[in-house]
Amino acid sequence: MSDTGRTDRRRTDGRAVVLRAARSCMAERGYHGTSIRDIAARAGMTSAALYHHFASKQAVLAALMDGALAQASTMVDEALAGAASDPPARLQATVHAWALFHAVHRDDALIGSSELRSLEGAHLDHVVATREGIERRLADVVLAGVDAGDFRTADALLAARAVMSMGSSIVAWFDPSGPLSPEEIAETYAGLALGAVQAERVTATPT
């Protein structure tokens, strides 16, 4: 490996270490309760070393939220790609993926739902646009269901927002050591989504 390659690898590895430390700190204390010094200490580096990877605490938060939403978006896209063509199946697949993300990637989801208010400027605009993209895909599924006569909701976008909020709330109560597994929660929420859109018929919950 060339010197440039080794430098790039160290930079990438260093960013990952910082993000793991920041995720842990911010999930425990929140954005404003976490300092650069806190993140650096948990990452096992100096504050000066941390600044080689991120220009500010705001940049760290933006990277965390970008990564989390990218993961959620990928899970939703993969679920839609593998779903049957009928709107009820596609709605359940989408909500299953969204709920599973919030149960499996709990710290990322917690930061994403609670710290949007802490983002600023272009960072905020980018994260909001990404989240709205997921919301739009879900709304499109609901609209398709209304057009096909499968759903009776009068407001597809509002229904999509309600279902997304329902999934986002998982981080407030889910306990990984509790009686329900992430998969069981995702299956339940996929079924509940049909009620939110007033589905005329029910399809099998995705596996």
C-alpha cells in the first residue's frame, strides 16, 4: 500500500473511532451536554487529534445524522425493492424497515430524532431533505394504495408522517433486553400501519 493509501486508511479509521465515541456520548448526554473533549476522551485521543478528522462538534453531529439517515434510507429502498407490487405489501415492507432501523440502530435513531434542532445551516438542510425523501417514498406508497382502492385515508402525506412518527417513537421505549425482539416490533408496526391508512384488505407481514 502506498503512503497516500495508508494515510487515507488512517483518516477513515480515525473518523470511525470519533463517530463511535460521539454516538455513545450524545446518546447518553445529548448534543449540548457533550463536549469535544468528552468525545476525544472516549475516542482515546486528544482534542487536537480529533480536529484532524472533524472541524467542529457540529460537523461530528452532521456526520452521525447523515450516516444514520443513509442507513435508514438504504433499508427502506431494499425493502421496497423486495416487496410485492400491491400497495399494502409495499406499505408494510417500508414500515417494517423503518421500525427495524429504529430498534436495531437505537443510538443513531435517538440522536436523529432528538438532535435535529441542534443542526445548523447547510447541515440541517441536508438532513431534512434526506428525511423528507424517505417520507415522500412512504407517501407515494400510500397514494398508490388510495388510487388502487386499497387505502381510504383522506391525506396520504399526513398518514405517512403519522406512520413515520410512530416508528421514530420506538427509541423512547424500546429496551434491547426486553421481551420483544427488533424483528417482532417491526412486524407489529408493519401491521399497525395498515390501520393508519384505513386499509381495505390485509396482506402478509414481511419477513
